[in-house]
Amino acid sequence: MAKIKYKFNPDNLAFEKFKRSRFEWFVRLAGIISAFIILSFGFYLVVSFFFETPREKIQKREIDYLQLQNKLQNERVEVLSNIVAELENRDENIYRNIFEAEPIPKSIRDAGYGGVEKYANLEGYSNSELVMESQKQIDKLSKKLYVLTKSYDDLEDLAAKKGEMLASIPAIQPVKTSDRMRIASGFGWRVHPLYKVIKFHEGLDFTGTVGSDIYATGDGVVVEVAYSRRGYGNKVVISHGFGYKTLYAHMQKFNVRRGQKVKRGEKIGTLGNTGLSIGPHLHYEVILNGRKINPVYFFHNDLSPEEYEKVLQLAEQANQALD
């Protein structure tokens, strides 16, 4: 049974039953509810400060896991960066040198990899700087790998061309030398056989018997086959590509025609005594980008070191040319 409360009335000096108005009841209820809310909030703060909620524990574990993964990712990126740096060094200082390729400018290897707005979606978080830095490192590494991949694609093409170039560059003697076939005059200033003046001799003269075989010294295409009673006489010119040409003069007969493809060591004609010549011989020239160079430096494929040394001595003798 509810307790009945009384209130003293000073006007009639008597106790009367006490009844609360609806407003008083509302104020009292509101006070109780407010006190409960304050106490609950205070309790929540105390518990939150000293104890972790199950949700917080889960979140903390997730954060620790993500931080660990980020650390491992950064370590992997660092390892990969070191590997890429080593590959860049080999690419720049070894591979591109071997294939005589132009170096890739540092400005291209280290080019930018995105503007500031690229990372705008990563801003505003507690670990934004950490995440943004990791993303920048990954983007930078991706850019370097792309440049490196393009470089290797270029080197692959150059390697294919290098094989073709090695087969095309003159690398053997145009005749088979022997006691009866040898170098009679070398490249350089020599006495002209007819004019008896010092004149620059732009090739090598190989003496021999008429009809001796003459061979292409590298793969190429015959660009000239000419008969003449003057100058070089009957001659053949082969274009080897890569800026190289070879000239074979004073020939007797031809075994090739203009436009024909030839291989190194293939017979192209025979030795003769045509044109301005004082005896049977082959005048042989090597031309690089329009400039005539010493052919003796292009006999490395078919001579031993001892034989090559002997050829050098013969080619350097200051004697009279045969044409």
C-alpha cells in the first residue's frame, strides 16, 4: 500500500494530505531521468577509460594487423627497389654499352608518377601520411619498372640487330692468302706505280694469279657491278648495312649481279689485272659512312693472333702500291 504523505498547513494549523501537481511530477521525473543519464555517461566514460570494449579490442587487433602488413609491404618495396636499382645499373652501364645504345636520361628514369590530386582520397585519416608515403613508393617503383621494361624491349631489338650486324660487318680476308697470294701494299701513303709520287692508298692490294677466287667479306647486297678499262677496272661494291660497304677492284670475272644478296665467304668473282694496274692483284677497300678506313682491322674472323700480327707487318710496309 502506497504511503500517504501529509503537509502542515500554517493557515489552519493542521496536517493535510500532500498531492503533487502534474508539473511537479514532470519536473521530478525529468530530474530522475537526467540524473540517470549523467550517471550512465559517467559510468561509460570511466569504463571506456579503464577498460576496452569488445568492439575496441577487435578494432585494435585490426589496426595492429594493418600496421604489420604496412611494415612488411614497405620492407618488400625496399627490397624490390634495391633490385630495380641494380637492374638499372646493369642496364645503363653494361647492356646498353654492349649494344652501343644511347643511355636513358636520369630525368626519364626518375620522372614524376602522379600529381598531388592523385592521393587526395587518402587524406583526412589518422594514418594518411603513412599510407600516402607507401603508395608513392609503390608508384615510383612501378614507374621505374615500366621504364626498365621498355629499355629491355629496345635491347631485345638491338640484340637481334646485333646478330645481323656481326654477320654483316666485314670480318675476313677477301682472298685465301698463301705463299702465292699475299698483301703487297697496305693502307696509307704509298708511291704511285705510274706517277711515281706519294699518294694516299685507300685500300689493301693482294697479289696473286689471275683467276684466283675472291670472296665477300660480310653478308650484304651487291650494289654495283662495273666493267671498266680505267681506274678500278672491273669492280664490285657490296653494301653490308650499318654504314659499311666493301669494294673489290681490278677483277677478271664476276660471279654476282647487282641487287644480289651474298653471304660472308661466298665467291663473288676472280682476281684480275684490269683498269689502272701494273700487275695481277685485288684492290680491296672498307668504307664506313662514306669514309675509307684501313681494311686490315677487319680480318679477325679467319686469322690466328700470330697470322694477324704478320698481316699487320705486311700492311704497314712503306712500299709501292700496285694501282
